[in-house]
Amino acid sequence: MGELITAYDEKYMAYRRDESRMEGAFESISFPEKEEEAAEILRLCTEKNVPVTMQGARTGICGAAVPAGGHVLCTEKMNKVLKVSEEDGAAYLTAQPGLRISEIREALGREGIRGYRLACAPTEETAAIGGAYACNAKGPGGLLHGDIGDSVCGIRFLSPDGRAFSIRRGEYLFDGDGITLPGGTRAALVDLPEKAWFTKGPFGLYRGMDLIDALAGSEGTLGFVTELRLRLEPEAAERWGVLFFFPEEEELLQFLEGILPLRETGFEDGGNAKIAAVEFYHRTALLLIDEARGQIEALRRVPDFPVGADCALYVELEAADDASDALGELLMRFEEAGGTEEFTWAGTGSQEMEKFVSMRHAVPEAVNTRVDRNRLAAPEICKIGCDLQAPVQKLREVLAMYEKGLADTGIPGVIFGHIAEAHLHVNLLPENTETFGKAVDLADSWAEKVCSMGGTAAAENGVGKRKRILFLTHTDPQRIRNAQKLKKAMDPMNLLGPGNLYPGSHREETDN
Ligand SMILES: Cc1cc2nc3c(=O)[nH]c(=O)nc-3n(C[C@H](O)[C@H](O)[C@H](O)COP(=O)(O)OP(=O)(O)OC[C@H]3O[C@@H](n4cnc5c(N)ncnc54)[C@H](O)[C@@H]3O)c2cc1C
């Protein structure tokens, strides 16, 4: 199929997998360096009716980059920085999709632009920027800075037949009954709702939505992104991370409820300091980290947890000038709630804060290590990752539901994540076929409950192949129909991202 495309060979085994530990298959692979090459590859695939799975760095944990036959279009050689500029108090970086998140800092330094960062980046910094956008990743800083999609102000993308389109935020918006796409095709949709609180991707379409936000989270099913223009945030003058340990969860929840209003009101004497991240470590997460010490190199930076600590809350502060008063207020509130110095770790500056990053990153990493171990005895099982998000006032209810579910079933599980948004990651780690079946049912019952509260079944980490059934089962059918119509308009032969997101096998809906 042309020089750009190579037939599958064993040396490409790694491209059959991602961090979900799923394994797929494919017949051919390509590594374009430029948009024109990618366009030619897509044209050839469309001509021969070959499905295409796009790949970033394959760090996704839902199998979205795992190929389901056909061709693998890999972005690892499309990793160049195309432009860096500073305008109106922000820096902009235009890059090819294969650029790693960790390479952004380096690129800015090289160009002599300092003091900016991609504040919403996921904790997995080896992820490629195109992959992160395509599954709309977000990191702990998402509380203040939003998700990757929010930082994207322009993209270039290719349609399956290789046509290139360049769009900027604000240029292509959905109206009540659809959108006129770049190139002139009309995607006719039905009764788009007003904006909801979870809003990205083809299943979250609403009136006034930007096409850039519909492509964020589209997981390689609507087009191949060849360029992204990202808005970077100025570095805060001061950042503090504080990890508060608690002997009991109830104390943590009360402390949390006390500090959450500060996100709106600000600190009493804290100037412009803001809460940038609030992350929860349930006792199951602290235990998992302890278990993983010795296996995960980065955990060497993380001291032993205080004796008697049951759970922990990480709070990050950012200030354009001085955060010390805000920090003082937080520490005082902790003391008033019975907290002690031994139960507080505080740090500032990138080196000191590295331990917090290592700790946060270690949880999904340790989960994967445990899953690998379990799969040695039972290869048919996998992790069940729940990224459910409930309305924030339901936090206590959902946390109690997760804990009861784990206790009642005895399934090992780990709870951590974005507690300020009632968006907790609950990873179920079944050990055999029987508990795997129970874990699937448990996740399903939780998703049903959270969605009945007005929440969503997939708030982060993508949907891919792993969470597809769970996600679709609990998504409004009208949203699914509109997503399918948009897909049909953008990928009429249904070749892109086989097996991701949508109902049916990748070919079933082409005839609808
Ligand atoms: C230890 C660990 C920690 C993690 N922490 C986080 C976290 O904090 N937050 C979070 O959200 N996720 C997290 N993840 C999951 C994952 O790292 C992110 O979702 C990441 O953004 C995926 O990027 P990637 O380049 O690896 O994409 P891939 O896994 O390669 O691909 C993801 C999707 O993007 C599509 N895609 C890739 N490139 C393109 C393109 N150019 N055009 C169109 N579609 C494309 C693929 O087809 C696929 O559907 C974590 C994973 C691990 C292993």
C-alpha cells in the first residue's frame, strides 16, 4: 500500500497494546513525519476501505489506541514544535500531535520563553499532546485550569479521505440542530441541549459548543489531528503543596467541606492565592502506595506516612505573588480541626513538590503493576476503572456507596482522585474470573446510581474500548444518536477509531 505503509511484523508488537493492558491486532502501520504524508496514508486507507487506529504515546488506560484490525497511524515521528510565541500575557505553542507533554517545558526553554506551563496536563507526562487532546485528559490542576481541551485554541486535522482543515476556537459552533463542518458538509442533529456541566467530546454536544471541544475526547474517531495550538498559562509566582493526613475519614470530609467555599470566596488575607488542586487518598490508596514502595523508583522520594494516618487530602495553592497567608489560613484550619504538624507535609518549589507528583502518579502505576500480577494467574481478567462524576453535593453519598460496594463484595479496590468535584477514581482489581464478573456488575450499579443523580459515567481518562459498554449503557440515547450522526458526517465510511466509543462493531452503524 505504498512506501509510507509497512505490513505488520513482530517488531511492531508493542503497538498492539496500551496501558489498559488490552491487546489488539493490525495488518499495517505507518509513522508519518508530516501532514502531507499522513494525508496520503489516510487517502490510501480510505481507498481500500481499511479502518485506521491513531496512536499517540499509548499511555491511555481505556484501550482507545489499541488497534482493532486494519491500519495503525502512529504519531511518534510527528513530534515537532512548530511555533512558540508570547502574546497578551500568555504563551502559545503550536506543535505536531506526537510531542510529549514532558517536552513542552524543554521546547519553551529552547525558544527562550520562560515562566509558562501547560497547567492542565495529566500526571502521565510521557503522553503525547495529540493523544491527550483526543481523550481530553486532565490532571490534578484541572480544578483551576480545566482540561486539555480548554487549552486548545486551534487545530489542523485531516478527514478520512485526507483533506486538511485548519480551525480556530470560535469559528465552528453547533447550533440547535447541527453544525456546518469545515468543507461545507452539514451534520444535521436533533434538539441539541443547552450546555451541561460535563461538556466535551461527541457525546456531550450542546448548543453553542465549539467543534474544537467536540473533537476533544473523540478518541481518533472523527479525524486525525495534525497540529495543535495550545494556550499556556503563566507560571504562578508561588505554589505550595500540602498533604494533610487524617486518622479518620469523617475528619477529612469535614475539613474539606470547610475549605471548599474558599474556592469561591478566596482566603481572608490570602491576596490572590487560589486553590489549584484538591486530591483525595483513601486508605486503600495509601495502602497501595505502601505496598508499591520498592517497586516504583519515584516512590523513593515519598517519605513514610505518619503512623495512624487513615487517609489524606492534598491541597495545592497558587498565587501570582505570595501564598504564605493563604497557606497559614489552611494550616490554622487544619489545627482547629485537630490536625497536628506530624500529620502535615508542606512543600514549595518544583523539587519539593516532586514528592507529591510522584505520589499521585504512583497510584495508577501501582494499580497497573498489581493488575499485571493478577493476570499471571488469571489472564482473562483486567482492571475495572470507574471515573464516575456525581454532582458535588452528592460526594458523601457516592463515597459511602463505593466503600459499601467494596466491603460487601470483598473485591480489592482503590479510591483516589478529584474529591472537590465528586469525581473519584475507583479502580476495582479482581483476582479471578468470579470476582471479575462481580466487579463488572458493581461498576455498572455505581454508574447507574451516579447517572441517576445527574452525573456522568466517564469523566476522565477516556472511554476507549474498556469503558465503552458501561458508558453507552448509562448515556442518554438522544446524545448517542447525535454523536452517531456527527460521526457519519465526519467519517462516512466509518473507518476511524474502530471499536472506540460508539455502539456496535465499527462497521454496524455505517448503514444506518
Ligand atoms: C500512570 C498513569 C497516569 C495517568 N494519569 C492521567 C491523568 O492524570 N489524567 C488523565 O486524563 N489521564 C491519565 N492517564 C491516561 C493517559 O496517560 C492519558 O489519557 C493520555 O492523555 C493519553 O495520551 P497518549 O498520547 O498516550 O494517547 P494514546 O493512548 O496513544 O491515545 C489516546 C486516544 O487518542 C487518539 N489519538 C492519538 N493521537 C491522535 C491524533 N493525532 N488525532 C486524533 N486522535 C488521536 C487515539 O486514537 C486514542 O483514541 C494516565 C495514565 C497512566 C499510565
